[in-house]
Amino acid sequence: MIYIHFPYCLYKCHYCDFNSYKTPLATIPHDDYGAVLLKEIKLREELFQQTGNHFFEKSNPPKTVFFGGGTPSLMRPNDVEKILDTLQNYFLPSSSVPEITLEANPKTINKEKLYEFRQAGINRLSLGVQSLHDAYLADFGRIHTADEARLAIQDLAESGFSSWNIDLIFGFPGQTFKEWEEDLREVISWGPPHLSCYALTVEEGTPFVHRLEKKLIAPPDDDLQAAMFELTE
């Protein structure tokens, strides 16, 4: 797999410890960051050539390319296309069509942008819904509402992507078993080819941990999370 990281977010979720940074949309350094990504790809290819590393031989190309973050759906589609063209030159033979996934926040996509990402070469989209209950979305720093997530799911389902995914999180403090079941049933009704369901975890240094330490919220309940996991299966 080739992983491309885009570290910028409009807001950093309270449970997130990824390498990501809250950045106003107008100040995201698209030109500079895009340039260094292209430079990094070229430097990696040169390094592999110098060291005799055959991991990226064109006779055995990577099966997947993944744009993660941060919020890669804030990227400009033409920048994504440039990156994919550069990868094609160095690591991907023209006969190879790998799975190329881009992570997206529901607040940052619409039908037009989904079309532009497809034109740029993205063939799989992973939508970070996390919950369809506004209370949990707001409390944990998600920038979208439940209705905005529903609209994004509808747009994605109608976008022409044959492969797409919905991310969900279970075990929010206060979340009930019934609420998780409601989220699952509604999301499944859209017919996504794939679901990624994660138990909420406690990561050091996050606002979530600080709130736990001050006893402002309760920690995730292990038994309830286990029951939710079994329901998901």
C-alpha cells in the first residue's frame, strides 16, 4: 500500500490523536504541501533505486493507494490528480488499476466534488460519519450534523463510486445500545459496500482524556462496547 497523508482539518475531534492540525480553510497551504508531497514521492523512488529495494517494482505494484489524514477531502482534486500521475510515473504501471481510497468528512463533500475526485482518479471513498445522533457528533467535535451526514451518504450512494465505505464509532459516553442499533440499521439501509466500525478508545493527550480526568464524562463501558461489537457482527 502507498499511503498519502494530508494533516489539515477544519477542527480536531476531541478523541483524535492522529497527526492532524486545525487549520482555517483559507490558510491550508495547498500549493506548498502539494509540492513537498510530489518531491517526497520522487525522493522515495530515488532512495529505492539507490538501496536496491525492490518492494515497488512495477512487475509487482502496490495493490492500494490511500489518502488519509487529517481530512483529505479538503484537498483540491487537481492536486490529487497530480499526485496520482506522479505515482503512476514512478510506482504504478499503466496496466495496473489499484484501489485508490480517499477519506472524507461529510461536511466537506458534495456531488460536484465527488465527481471531481472520481475524475482525478479516486475509485473508492471512505466517509467518516461516526454517528447519526447530533448529541454525540457535537460533543466530540465532529463538524457535521447527522442530517449533513445523511445527505453526504445519499450523494455518495448516487455518485457512481462502485466501492465506498462508511466509518462509524460506538461506545460514546452516554450512548445506548438502542442508539447504536439505530445507527447501524439506518446506515445499512443505504447499501454501502463496506462498513468500518470502531469502539471509541481513550488516547493520551486528547481533550477526551482531559474531560475524563475531570470526571466531566464517564469512560466507555467495556461490557456495553462488547455487546455493541457483537451486535455489529
